[in-house]
Amino acid sequence: MSASAVIPASIAVPLAGAALLAGFNRLLPRWARDLIAIAVALATTTLTLILMAASAGRPMIYWFSGWRPSAGMAVGIDYAVGPLGASMASLAGLLASAALVYCWRYFDSARGRHHALVLIFLAGSVDFCLTGDLFNLFVAFELVAVTAFALTGYNAGYPGPLQGAINFAVTNSLGGMSVLMGVGFLYARTGSLNLAQIGQALTGRHPDGLIVVAFALLTGGFLVKAAVVPFHFWLPDAYGSAPTPVCVLFAGVMSELGLFAVIRVWDTVFSGLAGGSGLRIRAVLLGLGILTAVVGAVMALAQLQLKRMLAFVTMSHLGIYLIGIGLLTPLGLTGASLLVIGDGLAKSALFLGVGVLQHQRASVSETKLRGRGRGLAVTGITIVLGALVLADLPPFVSSAGHALLVDAADQAGLPWMEIVIALSVIASSGAVLRAAARIWLGWGDTESSDADTGAADDPGEEAEGRSDTAGPERTQDQGERSGQQRRVPLTMVLPPLALLAIGLGLGLTSGLEEHAAVAAATFSDRAAYAAAVLGTHSGSIPIGARIVVPASPAASAGGVLTDLGQVLAALCVAGIALVRRALRLRRILAVGTGWLRRLHSGLVGEQVTWLVAGLALLAALGEWALH
Amino acid sequence: MSRRARLAFFTVAAAALAVTLGVGLGGLPSFGSQISAYARMLNGLAQSQRHVTDVVSAISFDYRGIDTLFEEFILLSAVAGISVLLRPLSDETRELPADKAPDRSIPPPSPAVWLLAVFLSSLLVLIGIETVTHGQLTPGGGFQGGVILASAIYVVYLGTNYVTVERFQPAPLLEASDGVGASGYVFIGLLGLLVGASFLSNVVGLGVAGNLISGGTIPLLNLVVGVEVAAGFAILASEFLDQTAVIRTRRR
Amino acid sequence: MSALAYGVVAWLFLVGIYGVVSSRNLIHLVVCLSVAQSATDILLLEIGYRSGGHAPVFVSLPAHAGPAVDAVMQALALTDVVVGAAVTGLLLALAVQVHKRAGTLDPDTLRATKD
């Protein structure tokens, strides 16, 4: 009985904590607000970790309000807790805790409401990962979105965050509407909102126009959140101007939730459709993943504003996760999930490191920060290490995930995928390493011929004594002087290091790949899931026999060599990007990709147009693939 | 891309999306022909199982109660988010509206308008309370009633002025009500856990259908949601009114 | 009858998005977004409609009441309305701040986030 009480507690705790923080924020002193928020976030993380351990064998089904299904028809809403979902929820909790520790004593002009929003974001993410009801998935989607919109525009005194928040809100809101229409269509056809029941109703049926359109609308809406091309234009605007701790949540958790929803809906609802071809759907998803990975990597190299660069790095990795998911095999999903965890920790460490730079040096522009990294050695190490981990440095957990992903691609008959993934990873990590070299080692031209990409407006971050508005009296000198006097607080330095350490620890954990493989297999087994939820008894193949995990891929020499090769290549890219002799090469590349950069104009009208085009395209591709 | 290019691109894309939506909508069952077995079951059972006459409330607060919990928190997040977005920033100050000319003051609200405001706002409060408390009997409930209650504040502002309406918007009380309303829903849900049932189970006595107190936890949830929504929208009114009437850029 | 009823959904959604794409004023954009939102509400309610049905409220019914319409879809539509209101409120707050900080409400002239 106690284990099943953990399930509702995992959302009740953050929700109640957030409501009380928001309601009584005037009564609590600053330290109490911080402490309560961190405690609630840590408690939620613990609860979801317990769920991850408890659901390792088979999914735990929990029916809210006591309504169990009758005669195979779901009456209430259920949570279907599986290790994959619970681990994503734990990641969300961990990153939220790290972000809240980082916020210690800062972000106080919002008096605790900022903390409440982060906790509600966390509760929404937990619900998103655990729910078994399609409409509840939509509601959680919108809850995460609404809190995210508000948190993005936190620095409301600057036009950058405001515009970023508007672009974010408009595009993701349209994505949500698309999801809701898909939900409506599925309900009209199958008469249920429960994922398992809808899946049962569609198994063995031939998809007609309605099902194809429902698939396109649902997947397209979730892909907006996951920032997959061509739905991605809002991401650099939002991530590039949101406050740093919020970026941690976004990059580590929120976008990945979009991909989680895509594969969840596919596995539980659409995977049983007859006719069509799994190969063609795979081609669609892989194509989108490759496009996203490449566009993200190229745009990351072209950025000189650090947060925007990290935004594109995030987007490139999202493309890689979509490749893993799009293979539609449990092994691919295993690789993708380990990558999500490992990269999530590394990306968060990177954003927190950039946040320290912003706090201490009052800038996030690579060119303005050139050579000013002195005195911030720990942050430098954090950023370099984070970039290397993103390039799959062994023995961090990302390299294990990468190895599994490559294996899955090989098994699917696509060995060239490894090259595509390697190129994007090398390019995106190389961009970050180039920035680190310029900032800490002072490399690169004094007068950079690389055009400064309009980062004239550094979104100021709210901190003690620092203005939260772009007032005319704030000069560069004033910012420099006030920054260099201060020591970096421990609460800003420790969280990124802790996250990287966790990544290392997980990577060194033996048996992690086996657990992840079992989790992915459980997740992908539609028939067993439906039986567990609806209580109908049908045979299912024992989970363990489903997939074969290579004995210890991370230890295999080939895997380690490839990963180290990637790391080395990333360092070379960073070097090439700064050396004077490669100037002509850089100029040619800049001209060649100018059209791509001009497309990212930050105008919401254009972003919505791309979204509409993307939805129509997805419908056409779905028709080709499913029919 | 230029504006013209964008509109041309959009026209093509919208046409394609129109075709997509058309195909999807065309696959729907004929308008008005049937409803799902799930809906028919709930229509038939809700009254006997939960002793309420408004099935929509039963679905919102009982059968699918967890959805409404998150919906309530969406509203709480929006209110918290808007008050964060509209908070006075470091280069702003609060100044009450005052007449610029030294020998004049802003005229007080006219007695006729003032009377109308009193009458209308009282009426709105009454209707709001009625809607909140009768949610389990007739269409209505916490969300709808809460909005009606909050609109009374707007009427007061329209009929009087900023200074008067400020007296009806004590910020600490409103925020506390917002928080209590939202956490109240969670705590009522925890009641179910305490007696060993599932979260958000209907564990309070159900009463007789058609009475004011019926449906177990449904009227209680209606009440907390009503408090939360009313407080939330009142905070919104306060924030937006502050921005228009009071918050000014600090003069050097 | 079906074509008209469902066609309204597609029409509202596309017209709303057209308004968003071509808008020159943020307030206008927000209102167009809520027009598109109302299209989804209408879709849900229409899916749940039954000819000759009465509201799912079982009080003061006539003698031969006939079937009731789908109450689940109505509950979903209520949730959607709340979500729409939340997003509209946030966007309006952002518009207020943009007007103060950037001096304009024209989304096409906001150039703070571009490459």
C-alpha cells in the first residue's frame, strides 16, 4: 500500500508546496522560500527515484479517484508508471533542484513566485511522464508550457526575453491546439481517452484519413515542443534569453518531454495499426531527426552569443535523440534515453557555467568576453568538461548511450547514421570549445571578422545589486567593475560540478545498460501495457527476452576509440575555428550558410508560417507512411 | 523573408493544412449522429453513483478529477506568471494617478454611476456565489462562479476609480486565498489516501441527489476552486490596473 | 449539415492563424490566437453533440427527455477554455511590457532576437 501512495505523492508534494509558496510568499523570509523550494524539489526527486526502482519489473498502474476500468473500458484517469517515464521524471526533479540551489538568494524580486513556478513546472513534468491518459497528457503539456512562458519572460525589463517569450508562447500554444485536435479525432473514432484503450481499439485496423491526420496533428504538436525542424524557430529565441536556471530546466527536460510524448503515443496507440510500413514511418522520423541535428550543429557554429549557441547545441542533440527514437526499436530507445540523461546533465552544467560568466562578467557575448575568463578557472573547467561530455567522452553515461544508439542504427541496417551523428556532435561541441578557448585562453582575432550576431542587447540577469532593466545608464565599465570584485558564490559553482559528477557516476555504474534496455522494452510493449492497464488477460512475451544488449558496449575498445575520436575532432574544430589561417574557410562557410541564418529572423509571423507548413508536410508524409 | 513572401508561403501552407483538416474532419461520424459508449455510460451512471444531477461537474471533479487539479494549477501558474511579468522593475515606481494641474483634482465618481456599480457588483457577487455552490446541481461550478465573482471587481473599478477599487484588493489576502484554494484541492485529494482509498476519491458522505449538499467531495472541490479562481482573477485585475494607472518609469 | 458544422472548425482555425501570421499589432495577434483556440473548443463540442439531445443535467427535465449529449467533451472544452485564458493573459502581460520596453506593438519590428 505504501508504494502506491508514492505515486500520487509525487505530484501532490510539488503542487502543494508550490501553492503554499505562491500564496504565502509575503510571510516567508527569503531564506525560508529558497529552502522550502529546494526541499520540495529534492523530495519529489526522491519519490520519483523510488518509483523508478519499484516499477522496474512491470508497469505500476494507479487509478485516480478509485475508478477502476469496467468491462475493458477505462472510466477514470490512470498513471502507468514505468522505469523509463519515472527516470525522466527523476531527471526533471534533479535539474529543478540544481536550478533552485543555483538561484539561492537571487531572483528575489518575484518573492517566491518564481520558485512556485519552477515547482509547478516540475509537477507538470512528473505528470507528463507518468500518465496513461491522452487528455491528461495534453493538460500536463499545457501546464509545463504555461509555467515555461512565464519563466522565460522573467527579465521583463529587456526586449529580448519578452520577444523570446512571445515567440515561445505563440508557437507552443498552436502546438497545443494541434495536439488537442488530434485528441478529439481519436476520441471520435475510438470513444476513449485512455492510451491503452485507444491502442486496443486501433490494433489491427487499417488507418484511414482520420487516423493519419490524428497522427500528424498529435506528433506535430509534440514536435513543436521538441523543437524539431521546421517547428524549431522559437527555441533559440526563448532559450537564448531566458534566465539561466530556467534554461537548465528547458534544455534538460522540457524539449525531451516532447520527444517522450511522440514515442509514447506511437508505442501505445499507433504502433498496432495494420498496413502501412514501419520502415516508412521510421524514414520520416529519422529524416526529421537528421535535419534537426544538422541544422542545430551548423547554427551553433555560427553563434557568438553563448546562450543562443547552447540553444542550438540543445536542438542538435534533440535531433540525435529523435534519430534514436525514430529507429522504432527498443535498443534505439535505450540509447536515446541514456543520451537524454547524460546530455541533460551536461547541458545543464554548461548553462549554469554560462550563467556564472554572465553574473561575473555581465556579458554572454563570446567576442566581448574574449580573454576575460581569468579568475573563473572552475567555471572554465566546467564548461570544457561539459562540452566534452556532450561529445560522448567516456566513461560518462552519454558515451554508453551513444554506443547503444550506434548499435541500434547498425542493427537497423543504417551504418552511415553513425557518421551523421558524429559530425553533428563534433560540430556542436566544437562550437562550445571554441567559445571556451576564446574566453579563457584569449585565442582568436582581436578584431573578429566573424560578424557579431546582433547580440548588442545582453539580457541582464537579476542578481544582487544588478539592474534588471536595460536602462541607459548601465555602461560596460560599470558592469565590469562590479563584476570583478565579487567572488563566485558556492551555490553557483557546485551545482554544475555535481551534475557532471552524477553523469560520471552513472556512467561507471555497471548494469546500467541492462536496466535501461529492460525499461525501453517495457515501454515499447503495447500488448502487455494494454493488458496491465485494462486488466484483460492476454499472453505476452517475457520482457527480458525481447532485446539483446551487447555485453558491455562501453568497455568495448571500438566504442571507446570512436568516442575519443569524436572528442578529439571536436577539439580540432575549435582550433580551426580560431586559427588565423582558416579565416578564408570560415568566410566561405559563413557565406554558404547565410541563407539559413537569415531564416532565423525571430519574427513570430514567420515562425507560425513554418509551423503550418510543417503540420501539412507531416500529414502528407504520414499518409505516405501509414497507408 | 519579406512580408509578401511570407504571406505567399503561408497561403500555400494554409491550403495544404486546410486539405489535411478537411480529410480529418471528413472521417468524423456524421454531425450529431452518435456519442461514445463512454459518454453514454457516464450519463447513465453519474446520478446514481455520485448523487449529482450535473454530469459535467461529476466528470470534472470526480471521474476525471486529476485533470481539473492540473487545470486549476494552470490558472495558478498563469496568475503567478503574470504577476511576475508585471512586477514593478528596478527603474519603475508607483505613483497614484493625480491631476497635473495644481489647482484641480480628479473629479469623484458620479453618484449615478457609483450606484449602478454598487448594484451590479452586489448582484455579480450573489450570482457568483450561487454558481459556485450549485455546481453539482446545474451547469456551473468553481471555475465559472469564480470568474463571475472576480468580475465584480472590474465593475467596481469601472464605476469608481483606482483608489476605491484598491481597497477591495488587499494583495496578501488575495494571494493567500489563491494559494489556499489551490493547495486545498490537493489536501482534499489526500483525504482519500488517509482512508486507504485512491487519491481524490470521493470519501465524504454523498447525500441525496438534488440537494444543495450532495456529491460528497464535489461541492467541496467546487468551493476551493471557486476561491482560487476568484482570487486569481482579482489579482490579475490588480496587476493590470497597476500597470495602467500606477506604475511609472522613475524620473531621474 | 456535417460539412458546414465541421467546416467552421477548419475555417476558424485557419483564419485565426492567418491573423497571427499577418498581424501588425500584438493585441490583435493575441485575439487571433484565441480565435484559433475557439476552433478547437468547437471541434470538441461538436464531436460530443447528438441530434435532439439535451444538456447532461438531470434536473427539471420534460416528460420524454430524449438522450443527453456527451458530457466528457464538455468537461474537456471547459479545460481548454481555462488553458486559453491562461495563455491569453500571459501574452497580454508580455505585450504590455513590450510596449513599454521596445516602444512598439508591431511584432514585425521586434528585432531583439535574431541572427
